[in-house]
Amino acid sequence: MSKECVVHFGVFYALLFPVIGFVPSPTNVSVVCHNFVNVLYWNYSNPSEQLKFSVRVEAYVSDPQTVPDTTQTHLDISSYSRDVSDDYLVYVTAHDGQEKSESVSIRFTYSKDFFDEKKHKCSLDFPAVNTSVHKDVIKASFQHPFFLHELNILNEEFMYTVTHDEQKVLYSCFEEELCTAEIHLNQSTAGQCVELKFEGKIAGIPSYTYRNVCVPQQMPVTDKTGLIAAVLSGGTIVLFIIMGVVWLLWRKWSKIPITPQSLWKVIPKQSHTTLVSQPEQTTVSSLTSQGHKPLLTDGSPPISLTEEDCKENTTFDMDLSEVSEEDVNCDDSESFGRSSDYDSPKFLQEMSPGDNTEGYGPRPPVL
């Protein structure tokens, strides 16, 4: 080979080297796109002092954008992929001085319109789900995704499904209302935990989450009808007892005589006091003796009587049962004016032959 050919081959190699180069390409390029935060990752095996990486973002609808070089092996490209309805193709190239590697690319999208097997599918977090168990039903509720991310593209109907025990139920809600779902349970799930899967799509963007809900053991319902009836019956009986006691007390107090107000006005104050304070006196009718003069007269001194006087024939206009023994006691002649021997036994007294009469006092000796 001539010397001239060798020189030409060297110039050609020098010109070709910067274009193709021998710099290794990045490996394991990936993108994590979740909740509209998009971060690009890659690996590199031969780092050097002058090594840099350039990233280029191309959109299906929007214009391509070049990202400033970086020495890191990851890059946040969220600001270069704001349109979540678009489809993106990202290139990563390594630079070592004037040399560069071959570019490596990856595609990603949020929209279902561009989904295929070669694209990385981005996702959203499913809204936080609140659950509550009501007997044999689990009630779930959550907010519309628009209130979580505040993007106009999400201002539309949210379609979602709930899967339990291999049964999937479809629901939907709008941004101005609370999203809800009801999951009916079998009796066999009492005392167990069940898994619920929530899946949804909005603006072509999928989201999903799982929730484990424990169903408490249902306590047997006690029939309280008998208890309520017993309480009502007992209360009724107590009420009747109280009413009976009140009625008896009223009857008792109603029998007490009430002095008319007009009578109190007629009776003098002093007489009224005496009438109230003094005990009741026993009324004894006046005594009259048949065939004898009165023992006491007005203005005459008391007369002392002997036992023979007490035995004389004397009759009284009164009921003997109303006179006490103290009133007819002949042994005490000094108190004759206050008492008599009406309580002494009755006997027949012979006044003269063939003339008998009844008397009171000590029975005469039998001859």
C-alpha cells in the first residue's frame, strides 16, 4: 500500500470517529411517570471526567425540546412533558469530550390513545378511599381526581370499577359530587378481611389502588319486645298503685269536718280558744229525788249525809250506766255534792210490810 493511501485512510478515520465514536451508549434507560411527575433514569459503565449526557424530548403533537446537558444519570423532564394527553419519545446520548455515543430512546405517555406494547404507561394515584361497614354492605367514598391535581384535562367524568370476589361493578361520578360505591357481602365474610380493588380512568389516564376491609362478626340481634312490654306493664302497675294511695289519702282527709268561716266569726276570740284547748266534758243530767226535798238549795251550806240516808228509797231520772262509782260513794259524805253511789248494785229495800222499793248502795245484811 502506498504512503498516500495510508494518509487518506487516516484522515477518513479522524473524520469518522467524532460522528460514530467509540463512547459506550447509556443502558437501562427508563422513565417513571406518576401523578404528572416524569423522571428519566439510565446507567453508564465507563464514567470519565469529561463525560456528559444530553437529552432530547420529542412529542407526537408538540415541538421537540432539547434539555441542557447533565452529568447525572437521572433527569426530571416534567417541565418538558406538560401535555399529559400527548405521546413522548426521549433520546439519551453520552458525550466524552468531542466524542459521543449512539442515542438510546424510550417512549412514554399518560393517554390511552397512544398505548401500545412498546410504550411505557404512566399512571395516577387513585384518590384516597374511605370505607365503612354497615351490616352486610361496605360503603366506599372518595374525591374526584380533579380536586387532587387541579388540571383542566381532568375536568370530566371519572369512570371506575370495584372488584370483590371476582365480581367487578362499574361506577362513575363528576367533579362536583362525591364518588361513592357499595359492595354487598356474603354472610360467610363476617369476621374476615376482604380485599377490594379500585380501578379508574380519566382523560385516558389509568389509576388503581387496593384496600383491605375487615368485616366484624355480627352479634345476634336480641328481640327486645318482651323487655319493653315488661317495662311498660310494670310502669302501669306502679302508676295505678300511686293513684290508689293518693285516692285513699284524699278520702281520709275529706272526712275531717271543717268549721264554717261564719261560725268562727260568731264565737268570741276567748271562747274560741277555750273551745279548742279544753277537752270534751261528759254531760250528766240533773238528779231529782221522789218524796224527798232537795239536798242542796241555793245559799245553804252542804249537808252531811249518813249511810242510812243513802239507803232510802230514791229514784233518779237518768241512765245509771252514765254514772260512775265515784259519783255514788256514801263512804265519803263530804263529797256528796260532787258524786253519788249510782255505780253501787241495785237491790230491793223493804220500806214497810208489803211495801218494797228498789235502791242503790250497800246491800243490807240478810237476817
